Amino acid sequence: MTAPLLTVHDLVVRYKTRGLFAAAAKPAVDRVSLSLPAGSTLGLVGESGSGKSSLLRAVLRLVPVESGSITVDGQDWLAIHGPALRRARHSIGFVAQNPFLSLSPRLTIAQILAEPLLARGDKPGAAMQDRIAVLLSRCGLPLDFLPRRARELSGGQAQRVAIARALALSPRLLVLDEPTSALDVSVQAQILNLLMDLKADFGLSLLFVTHNLKVVAHLADQLMVMRHGCVVEAGATEKVMTAPEQSYTRELMGFGQRFGHDAKP
Amino acid sequence: MRCATVKGTSAVTLLDLQGLSVTIPSQAGPVRAVRSIDLRIAKGEIHCLIGESGCGKTMTGMALLGLTPAGAQVAARVFQFDGIALSTSAAALRGRRIALISQDPAAALNPVLTIGRQMDDVLRTHSPHSKADRRAGAVALLAATGLPDADKLMTSYPHQLSGGMQQRVVIAQALATGADFLIADEPTTALDVTVGAQVLALLRQLVADRGLTVLMITHDMDVVAAVCDRATVLYAGLSVETGLASAILTRPRHPYAKALLAALPDAAPHGQRLAAIDGQIPPSTKAISGCAFAPRCPAAMTLCYTVPPPARVQGDHLWACHLAEGAP
């Protein structure tokens, strides 16, 4: 097994409560640890309020961390600040749930894909055009999409653009927050296939956050189930799916077994 | 309260739709939101309308409620609810016999009124009882949906309730109308999985206890498997397959239904590529000659592009396909 790309140890995230005498809020993430080996996929599953999004935001350095440590590629991730953090962030790509909210409605697809490259300091020119074309076709979209805007695309096509943008700076880790929850079943299958291809081609590690256990179980090597800020169950996907230790994990699997009509009295 | 019908002994058709179409004029030409949908629902049954975005499932529900957009043309060969013509009486039946449970309970409830006031709004419209009787009725209905402390809840506002509790209030409101036919439009999509399972269990229980009939609109096969007796699969505004829910889930006949089930993440072995459906649904502004699914169908023949598929019947399982035995 290769060295872990992302390690989280005893992480606590707590949001401030208002008022001088208010009791300290319960932590949104309570002493969570995880380890994501390079080139593998971790599925992080939980319902509303489970702390999965707070954990993800802490990894992206979008919320302050109360205690614990995060290591990315051997670096103390929480010790990096300012311009150095800006550079270090190139190694993490992010895909949000709703592509129509995460893609600017005013920019063309070409401009959307150029943004991260320009932000890094690349000069516009033929090399950048080539890079954009490669990104787009790698995500399964034809080049005549470049002058279009997000609203002219279907949900699945727009999510492909969001994934292409996340890959623009050749990250080693891709963080996905419910990337298929806003999509239809048949489109979801296309996006999951694309993610599996990209992972294999670029040796990416994926941190896949979702409330849908079945979706992430399909492509994750490891699963982690969160509830009320804590890790309820963690382990290899097959083990968690076939022999979950917690009844809560079984509940998350959905309404009964696959098409067995078992849930009916 | 109406008598509960026993499953299997009653086959009284409550809702009968044949050839329903909804066409909405637009600048780009007529939008065929619903092209031709057949739907027959027996009393006491939970019937699922399965389909992806743009297949016309929500518009079908709106047509039953008489809530199609202004200017929309609704046509059908048969359009009846309990022997009453819906073409003229949909608005009159809405909120009396037919009620809607929408996807997002937070949007269905008024944020500035208490739950008690919102329950009373419904009861006042539908019953001549005194204020005290209506209050008792509202508390009883809230309790019937499994809400704890129903009495205390009357003075609460929607934002003080969780999503699952809000959806229970919406269901209580639907019951308050006295309706015996509920249209549930993706009632669990906005809820967490465990909460959604509880809401589905509640709906099943209400169907059994009160003899309700439910049209469940969903794209989630787990919902179909968990609560539905029968199901109809829609594609591009057409009903393409109908039958027992268990039969459709285990042995779909229409190539689209088969492809849809094969695209689910748990249909393929771990880490293997999923059977995604190539292509896209035809635009609703375009007229269709032949089978609507032909351009995406792995088994399509020349015939499929030009001739509308015939109806195939096997017992009470119906589908529309040129292949006599259905999807291979």
C-alpha cells in the first residue's frame, strides 16, 4: 500500500455560538480520523447534520479547525497559510453538487475552464487553448461546447464541465460533494463511469461525499459512515456493505433490499 | 371514514386515463409535455409513475389536479376519476377527493403561520364543524401521521420542525381535505434516507387504514420497491410499460425500463462500469415518428424509427415495443 495522500487525525470542527454566555456548541466534527491512500477512493456517507460537509470543508481549508491534524501528501496541511496555501490548493480539485450553481452563468465553457489556469498565473495563448480542449474532450464533451454557456447544457453535461474544471490544475485529490445527487439515474451512471475512468487514467484519489450509500459503494475502496459528527462505521467497502456492524448503516442502504419487496409487510 | 378495501378483493378502477396529452404553446412551437399516457389505478392501490426529468410525470399529476399552466391544451380519450369526467371537474375534485403531497414540504407550508392555523385553513374550507371540533380534528390528524405532542405542535411554526415532521404535517393537511386519492410527487426526495423510509411506511399504513389510493411520482427505484403495488414507466411523455411493480423491477419488458434499471449503481459489480444509457431524451418540441426510445435502444430495428410500437400484453403486464417478447 502506498503512503497515504490525505490523513486526518482526531479532527474537531466546532462552529461558534452567539452570545457571551451561550454554552459551547456541540462539535460538528468530533474527533474524526481517516486515511486515504494515493490512488484510492474513500466514500464518506451521512445524512443532514452528520458533519460530512464540515469535514470536507475543513479538508478544503474553508472552515477553521479547533483541534486535530490534517496531512496532505506529507505536508502539515493546517500549517500552510497565505500565498503558500493558495499554491498548495492546486493539489486538490473540487466538484460541487449542483453544476448550475457552481458554474458561472455569464462565462462561456472556455472561460470557465481557463479560470483556474489564469488564477495560477498561466499566460493565455495556444498552450492554454490546447489544455482546455484536452480537458473538455477527456470529460467526454465535444469541442463545439467551448463557446456555449452552462445554461445551454443538460445537467450531466454541466457536471462534466465542473469535473473538467476541477482537473485543470492536475490535482492529486478530487473532492466531490454529492456530485450526482442532482442528476437522473441514467446520467448518474455516465458520471460515475467518467469518474472511474479519470481515477484510473490520472491516478487520482477521490474523497466522495454523499448521502446515498449505494452510489458511493459502487466506486469506493473504503467507506466511512458519519452520524452526529462522529464516525459510526468505517472499513473496506465490501465489508461495510455485506456485513455492516451498525444497524444505522443498514438503514442507510435504503428501503429494503434491492427490489426484493422485502420492506412490505 | 371510508371503509378500508381489502387488497386483491377489489379491482374497482378509481382513475382511468387513456391517451392523455398536455401541450403547452411556446415561442419555439408547441411543447409536448405529455404525449400520450395511459394510466389505470384501482382503488386502494399505490401506483408509481417512474421516469426521469422531462418525461411528463409531474405534468400528469398537474393535469389530474387541473393545475396545468395557462394556455396548456389537455386532451384524452378517457379522463375519468371514479366515473367523473376530469376534463370538466378536475378543479372541483381538487382538495375534495384528490390532494397533493409535494416534494418540498418547506415550500408547501406557509412560514409565517402556525401549524394549527394552516390545518384549520384546510378544515374550515372542507367541513362545517365548530372551531373546537376543528381543533380536535386537526390534533387527531397530526397524531395520525405519527407526530408526537400533536397538541403542542399546533402553536409551532414550520421552521421549528424537521423536514420529516414538515412532510408529516403536509400529509395531515392532505388527509384533512377528506381526499381519498393522494398524488405524492417525490415525497421523499428532499428527505434523508432514514426519514424518507419512515414517511413511506406512514403512507403505506394510511393506505391500509383509510382505504386511500396513492399515485406516487418518483425516479427512485428503491421507493418503487418499498411501497408500490403497480407501476407505470414513462419516457418522453409516453407510458411505455405498466404492470406489477415487482414484475417491472425484476423483469422489465420495455428496453428503456431495462436500461434504466441496469444503470443503477448496484446493478453492476463493484468498481465495474455501469450500463449508462447513451444519448438523450428527444426534445419535447419535436414530434416523434416511430418509437421514442429507438435512437438510444440497443435492440432498435429499422422499423422502430418509422412505425409506432404496438401494445404488447402478457396478463396484466403491458408494454409498447416492436419486440414481441420485450427487451432481450
